[in-house]
Amino acid sequence: MIYERLDAATAIHQGDIFRGVPCVELPPLGEIPLVRDDGIKPASWQEVIESRAEAASCVAAIRPVYAVVLTQDCDAVRARDISLCEIGRFADVEPKSKDTVKPKRFASLITQHARVNQKWYYLPPDEDFGFTERMAADFRSILRVARTDLEQLREAHRIGKLKEVALEHFRERAADFYRRYAYDEWYPLSREEFEHYRSEKGGSVEPYPWQT
């Protein structure tokens, strides 16, 4: 499919896919289990800030996940940390796919919807590569791992990389996600065009002053 293997000695690059990457999930900030000299006791994040401590130790959940390198090649060589985006089941990342079973519907979801929904990058199943079901890189879930630690995981946990055509698309999708901004798509419409638009979308659409 769209993946290829890598020699273990190859340096880490954008688009490299790892398994077993540590994903840390902090507890709610209102009740953080802090590790103190007299045991583990809960505290709020505000209390931690007011304590003026440079750092505090706490108990947090950690789980192994699949992830793809987001950091660009020039930084992946020397940066202290490398950023990756978590890879999850496509049905979890894109809820619309849960009830999709027909190839025609999947083709539409993966092509047309992918151009509109910029939150994920689709990864097709490939049993030889280790993906037994449809997966997706979730740009909303970013992990940070020390470069030296990720290099230690490279031999046993890097399962390959995206092929060039897929890497170019992945890079563009990531850029689109981070440079997007919220806007009302109807703002350039004339008054007449806006009235037609609102009749289709419903009365909750508010006009701009030049459309009234």
C-alpha cells in the first residue's frame, strides 16, 4: 500500500511510523495526585502554581500508541524533542465512518470528505505492515518525545514510513490543519445571494451589514 520498510539505522524523518510510543494523560487539574515526601496527596493545579515550585511530581496515566512523526527532517536531526501525532482507529477518529460498510461510501469519505475535514490523515489497512484495520493520524492529538528516547525506540518500534506520494499529502494535510481559521463562508455573498443561502441553511445564519 502506501507504506515502506526502513533500515533500523536510517535517521528519523517526517512520516516515520512508530508503535509503542508513550502517550501521557494528565489527571484533571482540579485534583492532581502529587507525590510528596509523606505520600501521594491530591492538589489543584492552582495550588501547584502558588507553591512556586519549579517542578512537581504527580501520578499520571501512560499508554502505548501508534504515532507518525510530524517534526520536519531538519529539526528531527538535532531538536531536543520530536512531535508526533497519534494514530487511532479510523472509526474512532472519524465517527462518520462507524456505520460505513460499502466501498462506494468509503471511497467518498476518504476522498471528498478528506478535503473538507482536515483533522485527520487516512491510513489504509495493510496486514503486512501491522495495520489490520482502517487507521488515521489525528492532528488534534500531538505527542512530544525526547529525540534521544525516540532514537532508542527506532530499531524495535519503528515499523516503517509513508511512501513519497503519501508523505507529500501528509505534509500538506498537516499544514492545512494548522493554518486553517474559522470564518463564515457566506460573508462575500451579495444581499440576494445571501437570502438564497439562508433559505437553504436556515434562519440561524446571521447576515453581515452589507447583506441587510
